[in-house]
Amino acid sequence: MKAITTIITIMLLFLSSDKIQAQDLTDTKSLLKSKIWITNAGRKATMRFTDTEIIYYINDEFFGSQKYHLSDKNYIDASYDHAKVGLVSTGNYIFYEKDGCSYIKFVNPSEFKMGTPTTEGPVWITVVAKP
């Protein structure tokens, strides 16, 4: 009986930790804001998200910034809307003030894939959190 109770306890702990991780991945904006993201390790290019803008750095020097908002709609069905900046906290699409949009898919809380549409098809990069 004790072995069954132990197995059930371990299964419940495992299931609850999966649920917590899944919940963490649903609030896209909080996850993006929680880290500094490396977009190109060789060039030491990083980006940091605030509620309303993405700030870009190269070699830890400010490179530029732009406003953004998240959306569940893709670039065919939606576009950048200044009125949504800072208001939406979930979505798999980032719409940029200056550069169109990107599709994002989190692999885990410290890594996501970003696809940018082009005429030849999407260009994918892997973005990881700065240690």
C-alpha cells in the first residue's frame, strides 16, 4: 500500500510541475520580459523586451529599439496596430512598428524559435536566454 501511495504522489508531482510550466508559457509578454535574449552569439547581438518596446544591443551597446505588440493573428490577417502596444500579453506573433512581424514558438522558458516571413519562405532563428 505504501508503494502505491508513493507512486501516486510522484505522478501527481510530475503532472503538477508540467502544468506549472505550461502555464508559464502562456503569458508570452512576461516570459519575453523576464530575460535578455541572444539573437546572434557571434555578433553578441541581444534584445530585451519591455511592456511596449524591444531594445536591441550589439556588444552590450545600445543599437536601437522599436515598439511592438503581440497577437494571435498572423501577418496575413493582421498588422501592426499602435493602439495594441503594451496591452496584449499573449500570442504567437510579434508585430513590429518598423519591420512587419515574426512568428514565435517557445521550446522552453529559456528558448524560442522565431520565424520571419519572406518571399522564399520563413527565415528561422533560435533565440536563447542570456545565462
